[in-house]
Amino acid sequence: MQLNENILKLEQNYLFAEIALRVRHYREAHPAAEVLSLGINDVTRPLAPAVSEAMAAAARDMRSEARFHGYGDVQGEPFLRQAIADYYSSFHVGIGAEDVFVSDGAKSDLANLCDLFAPESTVLLPNPVYPVFYDTSVMAGRSIRFARGTKENGFLPMPPAGDSGAHADIIYLCSPNNPTGAVYSRAQLRQWVEYARTQNACIIYDAAYEAYIRSAALPRSIFEIAGAETCAVEINSFSKMAGFTGVRCSWVIVPRTLTQDGQSLHKLWMRRQSTKYNGTSYIVQRGAAAALSAEGQRQVRRDVQYYMENADIIRNALHRSGVFTTGGEHAPYVWMECPYHMDSWRCFGLLLNHFGIVTSPGVGFGAQGEGWLRLSSFGSRDMIEQAAHKLSAMDWDQLALWAPDSLHAHNTQK
Ligand code: PLP
């Protein structure tokens, strides 16, 4: 047996294991204290009634000989692909139902798309980055370069500039972003599309948080940009739009106009899926179509709004205690700068040990996340309000005394 040496290069999943360990120690030391988790990456609202009723009806259909469904269309049932195309037209993006591939989650899609590209491809990743982009590139043995997100560029890295601009074959973009909550403008996406075209690269555009965009001035799809249909694929998911994290349904748009060396990526993806995938559950697809129906959208949008109100509560609380944040306006993640130039883990420790608040250290998403924390708005209102109450009353001058090293770096945060 010979192992894939690339999989051995993966680092251990240090971030979430380390968070869990520290929270366990906190619970052991403070058995009576309540833990307020702003670290969760999972939804907490139950499924919308329209969705669960559609799935229940589909499950009943399966009991009947006449309405039983076996293997379905590997690309996705036509009724769902059409509903997805109609969803795009609701924000004026023309996508054909034929360009849509339904599957069981954005995470698997992100990983599976690697099959389309040569092993020696160079990947350009934003930093901080959703860890799946990085880990799947490592597993595929690709060389990786980073585009740096900073406070100055609003954590929206742009393409390498000029003749010295680094080459890339595959570019991962995530907007609205996990972990920073930043959202690209149309002008910025235009630059990425232009760069991808000059590099003959493919953009893999992760729009898993598209439903959280609250402004028509911001793009909800890379396909709002002319030319993207020749250099991009887009992934979206029902997970965060409609609470499908436990149900599992997503889609990939692979335009028929996307070609390389005379080969259609659409056809290649179809070929790949026909070999390695056998279609998404019929019951789940009925639920997904219900989420896109007029009534379904009214219901799931209420949950998205609930999470976004949570994000507003978190941001306002942090601002009251003088903390700088970005994100959280069109994304369920608030990206908080650690006061006093504290590093991510030190600030994480202060919030946990003094207030029982769990966050995600930014450094776990890449070196550019050092000095930042990600706060998630996927909690119950009650818990978010309790956390906000504590966050808004924080005296960071006093708190920093608990972190003596960071005092050397005291700046004018407030
Ligand atoms: N893409 C991003 C940016 C995410 O944050 C997540 C989940 O957290 C996913 C993809 C995975 O979504 P799914 O549940 O559809 O696999």
C-alpha cells in the first residue's frame, strides 16, 4: 500500500479541537457558569414549515408504487434546477436550468471540483480563508499562493497587480466571506474576472452566504459580471439560506460557455458526476424546491433576518465598548479586531475565562487572521443578548491587565 503523500501534509484540525479543549477546561473550572457560544458555524433555527411539509409529502409519495422515485437525474431533478434558475432571475442573472448541478453540500462540491484541474495547477487563495479551500488544495498536491486580506483592504484581497502579478490557475473567492464577513463589490469582482481571463484561470466562487446580502448594491453572484461565464463556476448551498446543514443540498453552476483547450468544463463535470455521484435524495430536492417557492422564501428569509439582527446586536455591543469590527452587515459573521494588539488566542482566552463567551480565533483561518476573532450570529436571541450585554460593558483597559504582554502594544483603540 502507498498512501497519498499529500494527505499526510494536512495539519491536524487544530482550531476547532483546541477551542473544544479550552471550553472543556473552562466548564470543569466553572461548572455553574453558562457558556455563551459565538463560535458556532451551524444554524440553530428549525426548518421552515414549507420545507418540512414538502419533504414529508415527498416521503409519503415514496410509499406509493405510482409515485415512488428510484435513482434520479444525476444533475438534479429538473423541477429543482428550474427553481434555482428562476431564483437567479429574481436578481436579474440569466442562468439556464441546464447549467445547474444539484448536490449534497457545498463542502463536497468544493472538494470534488478539484477533479477537473491538473494536479500541477497553482491555486490562489485569500488569507484569511475558509479552511476547506486550503485543505482540499493541499490534499490535491497543488502549489498554493495567498492574496492577503488586511484591515486596510477591508479583508477583500485583490488580484496580484502588473507584470509581476503572480500566476494562478485556480482562484478561490468567497463572498460574503467566512470568516471575515466581507463582501466584494461588483467593481472588485470585475477586476477578478479580468485577472482570471488574462491568467486563463478558473474562479471557484463560493456564494454560500449569498442570502445574507442586504443591499442591492452588492453582487449576489459572480455571474452578474460580464465575462464570468467564460472563467468561473459558482457554488451555493441551502445550508445557511434555509437551515439545511443537517438536510444537505447545494448547487454548482458550471456554464456551458466555460471551456479550456476546446474542452467543455460543463461536459467534464457531468462526466465526473455521472461516475462518482448518484444524485441527490428526491425528498431533499423537494424540500429545497419548497425553500425557493414564494412562501418558502418568505419563511426562510425570516430566519436569515433573525440571524442578521443577532449580528447587529453583536456589532453594536462591541462598538459600545470601543472595539473595531468589520463584516456582520451582509454576513452572519462579525470580524472583531482584538484590542491592545492582543493575539487571537489571548483575546479568545480573556472572553472565555472572564465572561464565558466562546469565539473563533482568527489565526485559525490563516496568518492574516492573527489579532482578530470571528463572532458568529447563529445563536438564539436570548444567548446573543446575554453575550452582547457582557460585550458592551467590557472595560478593555482593565481586561488587558489580565494580559500583561499585550500592554506593551497599547494603542489608541478606543
Ligand atoms: N462554504 C463556506 C464558505 C462555508 O462557510 C460552509 C459552511 O460552513 C460551506 C461552504 C459548506 O456548506 P455545506 O453545508 O453546503 O456543505
